[in-house]
Amino acid sequence: MTVDQAAPGTQDVFDALVSLGRWRLRPGVSETVLHNGVHLRGWITSLTLEGGDGLPVLWGRLAEALAADEERSGTARAELVRAAPAGSPLRGALLTLIGQLLDHDLLVERSGGEAGGGAGPWLGAVADRPAAAGAALAHSRARVLGADSDSPLARAAARALNRAGLRAEVVEAAELPDGQLLLVASRHDGSPGAGQGQEAAESAIAVAVGVRAGLGFVTPVGSVAQARADAEALAGRLHGRKASPPAEHPALPVLLASSAAQRLVCAVAGVRDPSAEADDARLLPGLPTVLIAEQEPSGGLRGEYRSWPGPALVDVDRIRPRADVRTLSEALARIPVLTDRWAGVLDEPDPGVLPQLPAALVRCAVAGGDLVSGGARADLARLEAVCRAAELRLGGGGSGPVVVGAGLEHARGRALRRAVDREAAEGIDVVSDDRRAPVPWSPETARHPQAAHWWSVLVERLGVDVEVAVERLGTGGGADVFGARVVRRRHRTTVGAPPELLGSAVEATVDGAVAFAALSAVVRVQAAADTPHARQLVTPSGAAAVLARSAEVAPWEDSGWTTAWLAEAAGREPGLQEALTGLTGWSPQSWEPSPGADADVHALWSALRQCGFTVLSAGADAPNARPGPRSASGPASHPGPGTRPTPMEGPR
């Protein structure tokens, strides 16, 4: 590794070794001497330096120069300067070592002085400027507000704050629910009235903590109003999701109170939040986190930070809109946030015991029953399940049907395909000129391996007697539009009965439309056999291809693999969407719930937006919309993509 010479505070290192006097080794850094180097461990970083046999000796000399004792370190620095003149190999080696220490945040500036109080050693280990952090704590005051000022939770919180150097007093607040505390910190400079009144309340920061029936939470740090709103939402969301344990673990209030105090102390001192220290990849960047602690059936305690798309957005940094989802990996990373068992807003789609071949099935709970989603892969099926479950919840709020997608382009693709598919099912001509014409297709003439594969799975593996009809629906935006419908063949005993539609699709190529329609039919047949009582069936959509646009494709992956197929289709998606807009005369518009909608509808809509999802209106009241869909007693059907066949199922 190399030192960034443009980084603040590092330029002088390259000018003269005497500038080493600015730095000292952080408190708490430990070392293990190796036969040819040294291994260093800091608060959350570690570094291994390896070289020749003389490296441990060189490190020992440098460590003396970086000691906290100014007199001892000054003598050692003077000796190093004399022993390592400018341009010498020894000086170059020393500068390399110093650069590595700076890169790994194992050095802290001396000029800021030392942090005092009980948190002094800890601040020296974690703060960029320990003295300034200690001063911020010394000039601030905290209040612990709760309905019971003598509860174990309140006592533990006050004790933790005082030990960290943030003087706290316990204040009774009858308006707070039992089992909840509000920890509030405000700057106090000793002047009359400092830390009091409306102005101080507006500038104060707070964190809320609550515990009930073996389950508790710590909110993110924010304004007093934001902390109260988060606590109310969390308490309501956690209530009833866990059975009460026989007896509450006595350490649970201490764990929660100490964690709340730590979050508040870090915020006052300007130290990064504890949730950021573990670098947990499950936490969504840009979203605040809550700590959820629970008593396990075994009697132990478990606490985890979880992303929190809370419904009440009060603070400015919480109101700021999040960036749209742009890739499949981003969309998949947001599903656990939306479906978190404690902090989420939807039930998690889970394969469970459902079959994953030839198509992957997942199931989640929705109002009135189960929703089953199928796709080429389980991750694609999970994405479709989350979008459809959100649509059902939002559309049931009284504002008409909606379309949900992982980003605007995905949502538009779902909405436009659904509009064309709906109009075809209702007998509405999408186009009325001579551009609409039947297109012949057969598995023998299929040019794409996915179309041939999913047709063979449906006909040969599942043994379904079907036929497919393909039409050119039109051309626009430099792209053709083809519609495919797979129906079960009529037999002599069913003459006169309407054909049973198994799958449909609208895509930019003939083989693409057939592949998606055949995959939809496979999912429907498979779900009918394994989940006959599901309330909703969701078949995959080709709109998901846009999310795979930036996916890396391995050299051996051709269009018979899902990733390569989706990336291939993604290139046609903008032109297809433009053509579909021209054919339907409909441009989907943004949707938001009415002020009178249920609280859970507002919470879901807010969580979707914070996670980068898009909600569009799909009803008859949408601008430029065609008539909305008719109610149907059967499950909904949507077109969608396929997968890379396994060797035993189809072509590579």
C-alpha cells in the first residue's frame, strides 16, 4: 500500500522525518513481533508489516518515537533523524512504515492534547481529535427521561452516560410509555439558561430506548421529535411479533441502556456511530440503523443493528430522497431491509420446501393467504414477490391499483407490459393498422436457446399439451414489439370451452416473447401442482432485465445463461419501453397514498422510496391511462424471463 500524499495531514511526512512529532501511536494499539516483521491491531483495523530480519528492530525504534511520553519520544525522534539522513534507504523505510500507519488510522495527532474524563482512553483510540471530542462531552449535559425514574433501564443509562464523561440527570416524564426512555443531550457552556428553552430543545440530539417482554430497541440518533417518532413506530412494529419469555433476562435492560448511551456519546463527541464499526454488508448505506435486542429461547441475549426505513421522516437528513435502484444486486440487497422480521414492512419471500426446478418458486404471506412467485432463479422470484406483495398492500389502500419496481425503469417496464397484456386479454386492439400481424414460431426454428429450452420444459418435461400464438404488435422507438400467448390445446371433449391461458409475454423479439411466455406457463403449471391454494400467483417479468445491465458475465456464459440473457435483453429495453408507450398511449405516473390512507400504507410507501423502489399509478385515474383491469377470481399472471438451463434440462 502507498500513502496518499494529498490526504490532509500527511504531506509533511514526505518532507522531513521531524514532522513525526505531530503524531503518536493510538492508545490501545497492540503489537505482535514476528521473525521478519510486526503485526499491529487497533480499534477496528489491523496491519501486518513484513520485511527483513531488521524490521522488528526498526519498528521498535519507531515505536519509541511514537510513544505518548513527549520527553521519551522526542529523544527517540532526534536519534532517528540523525541515523536516517535525507535520501537514505533507512529514511525511505521509515517513511513507508509511517505511511502504512496513517493509512490504517493507527496514529493520532498530538497537537490536540489529551482527552480527559472516563472516556479519555477510548476517545484516544477512536476519535480523530480526542481532545476536541472530550471537550464536547465535557461541555454537554444529558437528561434521561422516563415514566419511572428509578427503573433498572433508567439507572443503567444514567450510569453509562456519566462513566463516559457526559454528565446526566434522570428526569421523570409521565408522557413516555412504560419501558421506554428518551436520552437527550444538549450543549451547556455555563451561561444562564444554556441548555434550556425552546431553542436548546430544537438543537438537542436524542436517542430512544425501549424494552418489553424480552425484546428491545435503540433508535438512531436524531432530533427529539425524530427519536420519539422512531420509538413509537418501532414499539408498534415489535409489539405482538414475539411471545413473552417466562422471565426477562436481567441483563437485557443494561445491554439496551448501555447501547443507547454509547450512540448518544458518539454523536456528541463526533465519533462515528457504533453500527458503522462492524462494516456489516447487510446494512444499507444511507439508511439509519436501529439496534434490536432479544432474549433467545436458550436464555441468552442477541443484539443486531438493522437498517431502519422508518415511516416518520422528521429530520432533514431523513427526508432526503434516496437514489433509485439501478442494478439487480442493489435490488436484492434492499429486499432484506423491506422484509426484516423486526423492522421490515413486508413478509420475507422464502423458498421453503417449494421446488426450485425446473423453475424456482418462493412464497410469502399477504392479506388473505399466500402469494407464490416463480422465476428462472430464486433471487428473481423473490424480487417479483416483493414487488407484487407491495402492490397488493398499496392498491388495497383505496387509491387504485399501482405498479412497484426496483427503480423507475423496472417499474415502467412492469407497468407497460401489464397494460399491453391486460388490453389483449380484454380484447382491446393495441394497434389497429396493418403493422399487427401473426408471426409463425416453432421450436425447430427457434434461434434463441432460452425459447427452445422453456418450450421443451413445458411440453416434454411437464407434459403439457400447449400451443403458442405470436403477433407483431407494432414498431416504435427503433424497436419491434411482439406478443406471445401460450394456451392449453383444446381437446374434443372441451369443444366450445374458452382456451386456458397459461402464460403471456410482451418483448422486443419473437424468441424473447416465446421464452418469457413459456416460462410463465411453466411457473403456473408448477405452482398449480405444488401450491394449489395460493391466493396470488406471480409469474416473472422481462422488465427485470434492466437491472442486469451492469452485471458481469463470465467468458463462458452465452445467451443460454440467465445473466447473459438478461444483459442481452437490457440493451433492447429502452427502445421497447418507448415503443410500448407509443402503442398504449400511456405514460405511467408517480403514485403516493392519499392523506387519509392507512398508516401501514404510508409506512410501506415511505420504506419503498427510502430503499430506492418506485411506485407508479396503474389505475383508470392515472394520467393518459386506458381503462383499468377487470377483477378476476383467478390469480394474476405477468410475463417474465427465464434462466440458464442446467445440463440435464436443455442447451448450454
